[in-house]
Amino acid sequence: MYEANQGNQGRGRRSNTLIVPQANNALQQLKYEAAQELGITIPADGYYGDMPSREAGSLGGYITKRLVQLAEQQLSGRSGQ
């Protein structure tokens, strides 16, 4: 998702890097959970170029929504989901 050049196999360069690299595993888990909930298959090779735009957009939007919810919970002092 945000890791630089991982699984790209020469198909371009990603410029997104994590500010907190230790969050990578949690973000990957969130991505797979979101895809499962939406019924979307994550490409095994990490290349999203063959994924329909609608699916990629839905996945990205869902992940963003969940991250905002988690941040709001943290800011309000609530823990959990």
C-alpha cells in the first residue's frame, strides 16, 4: 500500500512512503480486511494496474474511511473499534 518499490517488478516507481514504518503491518492487515469485506481480490504480485478502477477506488476509499474513524476514536479518548 504505502511501501516504496515493493512488489513493483519494474512497472513504475512508487513515491509513497510511511512516516511511521512500524505501521506497515497494521496497514497491510487493514488493506486485506477491507478487501475481504468488499469482496475484492488483492493482486498477488502487488501490481494494481490490472485491477478495475472502481475496485481500486472502493478499496482506497474504504481504507481512508476506516483510518479516519480510528483517528477520531483515538482523538476522543476511546479505544477499540
